[in-house]
Amino acid sequence: MGKSAVKEKSFSFALRVVKLFQELQEQKEFVLSKQPLKAGTSIGANIREAINAESSPDFVHKLSIAQKECDETLYWLEILHYSGYIKESEFSTAKTEADELLKIIRNIIITTKSKHKNRHNS
């Protein structure tokens, strides 16, 4: 998967998180719902920053932030699920998407670091 695929997936995931936030607001959950909204939408924002990075280390840094935000989003989804705010089916789908996104981001980081290292060792 390339940069554009991760950009599209992160945007799609952000939309899922926004819809979840709206559903939680309807349930009158006003505190916890903000956490996955912030972290989940930050993933794509950081990926977009990475795409426009000034250097390979800057690219990896921005993607590392996206990776952290993705893992944080998973944490908040687990909290919301196990506290009864979101159903198993909704949690499972969102978790699968987040896990996939996390793997893609990690792979891009590993590949980029490897290429950068090989370039400097040549």
C-alpha cells in the first residue's frame, strides 16, 4: 500500500470516528466521546503532514505521531465498548479498521527507515 492508500483509509476511518461521535452525543455521552474523535481524526491529519514532509526523518516523525494517535484511538474504542457505550459489532468493525491502519502506518515507517538507512550505508 502506498501513501495515497493510507491517506484514503485514514480519511475513511476519520469519518467513521466522526459518525461514532455523533451517535455518542445522541446517547448524551459528552466526555469520553471527544477522546476518540480527537485521536481518530488526528491520524489522517498527521498522514497528510507526512506526505508533505520536508525530509525522510520528518516523514517518519509525522507517521510516528499518526501511529500513536491510531493506538490511542484503539484504547478509547475499547473503553467505550467495554463500558457499554458501543455495541460489539460497531466496536469490531472500527477495531479491525484501526488495526489495519496501524499495520499500514507501521509498515511504511519500517520501509522508509530501512531505505533511509540503506541510502546512508551505501
